[in-house]
Amino acid sequence: MFNRFRKACGGFVGSVRPEARSERKRTHNLFEAAAAYVSACAEDDQERIDEAAGWVSPEALSFGVSELACRAVIALARERDESPRTVARELLGLPAT
């Protein structure tokens, strides 16, 4: 009986200790996954692409990549003092409208 109590308390104390928490597998949010996925695609690193794609669901990754693209186009448009539409079309190699 005392042995069960010791194991139960030991598990609780182990979960509170910082070094025990750092050993747990860290979860990634969709924005971390999107950033890792896009940067790996830009560097053509298939291993990192596959790893990042496994961090979140495909739907979440798609949303994160879309949000990253929107933010990047907006930032680049502000930097160039152009409209986001003009920048997006230029990045994709489309003719100006």
C-alpha cells in the first residue's frame, strides 16, 4: 500500500519539476508549422517539409500558410509603397492589371 502511495506522489512531483516538463514532447502551433513548412519549401528541403507537415492537420497548415502569405504580401507592399494586389501579381509573374 505504501509503495502505491509513493509511486503516485512520485508521478505528481515528477510532473511539477521543470526538468521533467522539458522532457515531454513539445507541440507546435499552426503558425510555427506554417513558417517551418514555407521556409523548408523555399530551401527545397523535403525532410523539413515532411516534418513540419506532420505537426498540425493539413487544414490547419493550409490556413497557416495562407495567413503567412497574406502577411508577407502586406509587409512587402508597405515596404515598396505599392498595393498588395500589385505585389501579389508581381510575385506570381502575372501581368499588371
